[in-house]
Amino acid sequence: MARTVSSQRKIVNTVVAWTIGVLIFFPILWTVLTSFKTEAEAIASPPSLVFFDWTFENYREVQVRSDYVKHFMNSVVISFGSTLLGLLIAIPAAWAMAFAPTPKTKDVLMWMLSTKMMPAVGVLVPMYLLFRNTGLLDTRIGLVVILTLINLPIIIWMLYTYFKEIPGEILEAARMDGASLAKEIVYVLTPMAVPGIASTLLLNIILAWNEAFWTLNLTASKAAPLTAFIASYSSPEGLFYAKLSAASTMAIAPILILGWFSQKQLVRGLTFGAVK
């Protein structure tokens, strides 16, 4: 029987939820507002929230100084490419761990998760030398490979969780009907796991889009994504807050729009299996 929640409790929960939401969203709102200020107004004290002379000059200067479309396309290719490559590797791996486990399966899963706990700077030098010697430095292919390796543990873990919820009897029935292993994964397992795969896809696109450490250290200009586009407005001469905010707004706008329209899938992906 469902527990009755009082009106007062609902009001309190709503107020708390909105307060947390506003606190989380406020830095983004402040960045967007600052992008419409002049440099003088951006560093004014006390700052003004909405009562200032709005201008699009920062966006014009950012577009003139930097090739936004080039950086945007690099981000699209790198984030989508690394996620799709990760799915191609992770789906068979998660299938094996979910439906053909061994005594070491849990150890392997924990080992993969433990790699996310290692500081990225600890392997920067060997990765940089490896990329330099193989000609992958400042290339889209190189960034696709490194971001695939970074996010692969998360992809496998998420898909493993989804696949564990699928009855194994369905796959056994497909085998009895003569389905090969490849057909079982492509025509039986994958269609049943589409919601979970979609959630994994969206989350890892966002993670790859926002990755800054590797994209800043392994690129120069040719394959530089939007993270490098933002960083270019931090110079030894100082921080140009208005232009930096304009560049940041242009960089985060696509992924914010994607996240807004896919929030239900993202929430489902992050909470799948948490409630039985």
C-alpha cells in the first residue's frame, strides 16, 4: 500500500528540490548572462545580474577570432565516434559477463571500475609519447581511441546492469531456434536492450563532449574540440571573462539542448536497477 504524503511535506520537498536545482543551474545562468556584458561590466563590483547594457559583441569577436564550426565538428566526431566504438566493444563484453559469467567476472568488473580511480595525469607522459610515436597526436582518431578507453569501463558496467535484467530464457530460446552467437546479440539481445543502450549512449556522449584533460594535452589545432576552444580564451595576459563566457556558452549550448530533450532517458540510465 502506498504511503500517504501530507501536503506540507510535498511543499517542503518541492521547495528543497527547486532550491537545489537553482543552485546547480546558477553558474550556467551566470555564464550566459556574463557573455552579454562588456569586459568592464563582467568584472564590475558589485556585479549586476540583468540591469546592464546587453551586447552581442563578445559572440562576434569569438567567431572572428576562432573557427567555432571547426571545433564544433571536432567535438561531434570525437564524442559520437568514441561512444559508438565503445558500444561496439562493450555490448559483446557485457553479454559475456551477464550471460556467460566465470568465477573471475566480478573481479574483472571491479578491476575495470578501479581504472577510473587512477589520476589521468599519472599516465599522461607515456600516453603522450605513445601518441607522438604513432602519429596520433592532434588527430581525431587519436582522441576517439583515448576517449573510448577512458569511458569503456562505464559503458560496460551500464550495459552489464541492463543485460542482467533481461531473462536468459529468451536467449536460450533463440539458440534452440538455431540462432548463432552473432545473431543472438544483434537480433535478440540488442533490440530488447535499446532503452538501456540509448541511455548509455547519451551519457557517454556527454562525458566525451566535456572531457578536457586529454583533449587539451593531446591536441594543438587540427583536432582541437570545444574544450580547447574555451581554453584559448585564458591567456598569460589575463582572463577575458566576457569573451570566455561567450565561448563557454557556445560550447555548452549543444550538449545542454541534447541533455534537456533526453533527460528522461538519462535519469532512467542513471537509476536503472536501483529500485527493484
